[in-house]
Amino acid sequence: MSNIVLLCPGQGAQAVGMAKAWCDASAKAKAVLDDADRIFAGSAASGSVGGRSLTDIAFNGPIDVLSRTDISQPALFAAAIACWHAMPDELRAMRLRAVAGLSLGEYTALHLAGALTFEDGLRLVMRRGQLMQQAAEASKGGMVALIGADEAQANEVCAKTLAAGGAGECLVPANFNAPGQIVLSGSIEACDRALTVAGEVGVRATKLQVAGAFHSPLMAPAAEKLGEALAKTAIAPLQAEVWSNVTARPHDPTNGELLRSLLVKQLVSPVRWSQSCANLLEALGASGERATTAFHELAPGTVLKGLMRRIDKTCEVIPHDAP
């Protein structure tokens, strides 16, 4: 293999103990995590957990604190980057063909491709998590996973649910994770009704334990304030291809303003992960690089390996949850 593609996990991959094995095994990983602790210290999130460090929460939990949006997002960003720096030199020396990240993971991808410094990336992710937490608390939303649905069925569930509800309710497709795995997001009342409507449409539905209606119009207040933070953040030209969750296509490597606008749009738009992965595999096939490109999933977990198995069974993903 001469090329690598890196896959960067998003919120939901967090687990107590994440990145600890990398920290214990590698001075490079420990240096990244120490830097993350320095940046996190003094933040609003740090103050809300009694001044505990980011790594203390990641290593020791409890899971309900680690899963808070304003904690899990910086913790996942730091864990994935620590993992990458601790990888064997021969792996890191290979050509980075592309990077893709699920939702939050897109920020990890942008740092790895050279668009954001580590500190700027972590500060953006901290701000993003804080804003999403605030928007979730203000809007009383939820999310519902549809099992076995395609996009047309997901849209039908949304339309029928809203037709039976009150004015001002919201329900939209939020995550196209893999074939047959779509997540809806919106008002809590609409999410509750969608459980019944899904059965009428012929698909199974289950409510997710999440803080709010992520990747829906209910995140608009967070998106607006995130835009203000992005406007103050330097974005360098991309040194590797990074795939956009919004368009399911690579970002323009030199258009920082377009990149900023897509990151804002990402908060209120569906995450097109399934399409991104399928399009990337198609592009590798068309260029003749498929056979010489290896896919690696950064820590923590193996969520993206599982999704890829449903997107394309012929694509093997090598996870790096631990050394």
C-alpha cells in the first residue's frame, strides 16, 4: 500500500478510558494530550466540571460527563490526533490520500490536512460543543434512528409526522450513516410521533439518547455563533483532500471562506457520511488508486469500520482504538 485514507470519529464514539492506552504507550501521544489539557484548562467546560482536566474525564469518566456535548467533542478531537501522532513512522510517512471525519470528525480531518492548527482546531471544537449544548437545552429536541430506511422513506416519515403535528414543529433527516441507517432530528414531540409513523411506512425506529436535535434547523442559533468564531480563525490551504459532510465531495483546498460557510451549514444540514465514503471509493477506483490505498480509523472505537462494512463490504478499515 502506498496511500492512506484516515477516518476520524464523531460524537458517539466516546468511551471511558479512550486514548489512555495511546498516552501510556507513546510520548508523542502524551504530548498532544498534555497540550489539550493546557488549552482546555480555564474554559467554561472545565469550570463546569470543577476544573478537572480533559484527559482525567476521558480516562476516568463518568460516561455521563464524558458524553456531554461540550466535553466529548474536544476529547474526541484530542484523542484522534494523539493516536495519529503515535502511529508508526512508516505509516505516517505514507502519502495521505484523503481524510474524512463524521460530523465533529471533520474538524479533526481539517487539522490533519493542515487547515487548522491544533490549538485553533481544539478551541473551535470546544466552542462548537458549547454552542450545540446551549442550543440543545434551549430547543427541547431529539433524534430517532431509522433501521432499514432509504432516503425516500426517511423523507416520507418526516412529512407524515409533521402533517399530523402542530405548527412550528421540525423533523428532518440528520445523518445518512450507511445504507439502511438514517437518523432523524427535530422537535421532541415530532420525534415521539415518528416512532409510530415509521412503522406505518414499513421501517423500524428507535429513539436515541442525545442532548438535542443535532444537524437540524434547531441548531441555527449555534450555527450563527459558530460562524463568528470561524471568521476569527485562520484557515490555511489544505495539504490533503478533506471530504465535506454537507456536500459529500472534497473541500476546495484553497477557498477558506467556502470552507467556513460549509462548517456553519454542517450544524443545520444532514451529515452525508454514506455518500462521502461511496464517492471517495468511486474516485479511488476511477484514478486506479483503490488497490494501493489503505483505510485507517483513528481512536477511539470502531464505529466507522462498522459503517464502512455496510457502505462497501470490499473496503477493509484498520481501527486504532489502542496501540
